[in-house]
Amino acid sequence: MFEYLPELNEHNLPYPDTIHPIVVHFVIAMVLFAVLCDAIGYFTKNTRLYEVSWWNMSFATVSIFIAIIFGQIEAGLADPYPAAVGDLNLHTLIGWSLSGIIAAITGWRYIIRTRTPQHLPLAYLGLDGLLTAIVLFQIYLGDKLVWVYGLHSEPVVEALRGGAL
Amino acid sequence: MMDSLISVAPLLFADAGANNLPYRIPIHPNLVHLTLGLFIVAIAFDIVGALFPLEKPVFKFLAIPAVRSNLFDVGWYNMVAAAIITFFTVAAGFYEMLTAYIPKSATSSWGLGAMDTAIWHGLGGVLILALIVAMTVWRGFQRYLWRQDRAMQVQWSYLLAGLGIFALMFAQGTLGAHLGGEFGLHVTADQMLRLGSDPNTL
């Protein structure tokens, strides 16, 4: 069965480079910018920024599911060595959870936007803060997987294949 | 272990870790998320705004109320944010390039050595920063002067320029990915392997 699968390259991937870290641009940047727009909009009463925030959150909601698909493929091919396993599992757990959290927040935003587009409840801003904290922690975990453990980096893949890790 | 690592790390800073940085996680790749995400979404929403007449039935079907000028607002504000943040992206990139261990022998999958890759990536960074700032200024002129009263806030040439910059960003991003993922710059585990220690002892 396995002979039908594409061959894996020196990153242990069937395509040139990791895709998950690229797709997460559109979750990280859009969520953080949406929260910033909400905050600036709230304090300056520039409600035009609420629309900018809403569209950015919508974009993030679509993106996170694509990010999870590639994240799951690349996690499956990462072959994490013992030191990396815990952080990879936690990153996976929080990643899936974030899809629900972001979709739910965007859903609430849709309702707010329909009913009171000029007014943002304080509780929503509180959720913005919580979401930012979770996203920042998730970025930190993903950063560790790439920049500390070097998963999918050539030297680590080489060491794993050579049995040195 | 630290003593032996310090001796190979550049002397630009004190107390470098195994990743040749005085902190655990490189900053530049994180700011890159913001630069690329904001720029690409800015152009994408301007394109959505430009094609708005075609999309009206789609928004209606999805029951998502959409106002054309609001889509262009995303194009503008995201671009301004991209321009601001990218100064920091480039600054962090240059600092981390100066502190990186650059291997001499290896070549990337694009056939470039580590030093060449780093130099092209550095030049590309400055070029893209200049282009993002120029695009922001151009976008501002369209929004507040030339097309203030037009329903179609952006010129097609601006959108086309944006797509061209996407292509540059792809090349730039791949060079950056080679620096981290192939040459192992600032990757703690790769640097440890190079020096013969086990990343499991992290």
C-alpha cells in the first residue's frame, strides 16, 4: 500500500517545504490585527475599524481549518523525538481547540454585527484578550517545534533517519 | 557546554544560547507572519472589493451583509499595519542574520550556499520593505485623493503590482525557509547536532 504514496524529501515531506507555518500567517496576523482594531475602535469610537476586525476574523476562521489540515499532515510526518513529543501534542490539542474558539467568537461577532454594528459589548473585548493569550501561547509552542526541536529541518530529519535521535 | 558554544557564536552579544541568540526563540520569523498575513490579506480584500459586483449574489447566499467600501477599508488598514510592522521584521532579521552561524559547505535545494541565501534574503527584505511602503503610499493617494469619490477605490495596476509582490514574497519566504529548515540557522536542535550533542538533552 505504501508504495503508492509520494516519496518523502530531506524534510520528510512529500512537497518541498512545510506549509503549515505559511498558512498560520493568516490566523496569527488576522486574529491579532482584528483584536487591535477592536481595541482602537473601542477607544477612538471609530466604528469603521469594527468592520475591518470582522473581516479579518472571518478570514482567520477559514484559514485555521486549512492550517489544521496541513498541521496534522506535517505533525504526522514529523516523527518527533522524545523531547519534542509533549509540546507537539499540546500544540495539536490547542490548535484543534482554537478552531472551535475562533469559529465561535466569529459566530458571535456575526450576531453582534447584525444587531448592533456600532457597539461592541465589553464581554467580547474580554474574549478578545483571552483569545490573544491563547494564540500567543500557541505561537510559542509552534515556535518551539520549529526553532528549538527543529522538526522537519534537514539536520534533525537526517539524524532521525540515521538513528542518532 | 555553554563555554564551547560561546566560542563559535559571534561576539555581538553576551550569553548566547545553543541557538546563537541571547533568547530562546528567533523574533524575525514571528514578525514575518504579521508582514505576510497583513499584506496578502490587504491585497486580497482590495481584489474582493474590485470584483464586488460579481460577488454580490455570493454574499447574499451566505447571508453575510457586505458593503463595498468596508472591503476597501480592510485593504487600506491592513496595508498600513503591514508597512509599520515590516520595519521591525527587517530590523529583527538583520540582527538575527548577524548573530547566525553560517555553514560554509552545504547548498540549499535551490543550489545556493548559506551565505548567498542569507545575502539574497537580506537584500530581498530591504526591497520588499521599500515596496510595501511604496504600496501603502500609493494606496493612500488612491483612497484620499485620486479616487475619494469613486466606488472602485483601487486601480487595477495597484492590484497587479500586489500580485507581483506576492511572487517576490514567495521567493523571499523560500529563501528564509532554507536558512532555518536546511542550514539550521538559529535552530537549537540543529546547532546541537552540529556540535555533536543530543537534542534530547535540551
